Amino acid sequence: MNRIIFAACLVIFSNWCAAQDVFYLTADRVFDGEQMQKDWAVLVQDGKIIQAGPKSQVKQPTGSS
């Protein structure tokens, strides 16, 4: 019985952690590697930048932090 409860908790925790892997970041300025940009957003998933650009073009995904 304890193994079933442990397995259920592990599945719930894994799903919760997976939902936290997407971050929508905004700042006053973002350095794009060449120059400072104003009103930009950065989308990070699984520790990697997957999109960066003007806030109007980088939409915040549902469930992101």
C-alpha cells in the first residue's frame, strides 16, 4: 500500500514540476547579444531560451511562471 501511495505522489510531483519548466521573463531591458532592447520578453523552457523578442511577438504561454 505504501508503494502505491509513493508512486501516486511521485506522478503528481512529476506533473507539477513539468508544469513549472516554462518561464516567461520580462525586464526593462534585455541584451540580445549585440545591443540592449526595450520592452522585450524571453521564453525559457527546460532551462533553455526558446524565444526572445518584443513583448508583442512573444506571447506568455498558459501555465508559465
